[in-house]
Amino acid sequence: MFQRLIASIREFIDGVRGELKKVSFPSKAETIGATTVVIVFCILMSLYLSMMDSVLGWLMRKVI
């Protein structure tokens, strides 16, 4: 039973190593580019949501 457990663990680790060989990691330039896009998008969305919150808050104060 114990040897079967060790054999299945070894098989799992061999499978993980095989899959990791198929992985293609992004280059430094691709990582920096993608990070820049995410940061710019977050800034733009926060500005948009802040503006919409201000407008809707102003509108609600006028209605109430």
C-alpha cells in the first residue's frame, strides 16, 4: 500500500514536470506592457466611477 502511494506521488510529480515544460512564460517586455495596461485601465475606471458617483450624488440631492 505504501509503495503504491509513493508510485502515484512520483507519477503525479512527473506529470507536473511534463506540463511545466509546455508552459511559455511572458518576456519582461510583455509583462511590463500588460502591467501598464492594467494600471492605466484601473486609473481610468476609478476616475469614471468617481465622476459618476459625484454626478449621481448631485442628482439625488436635487431630487430629494
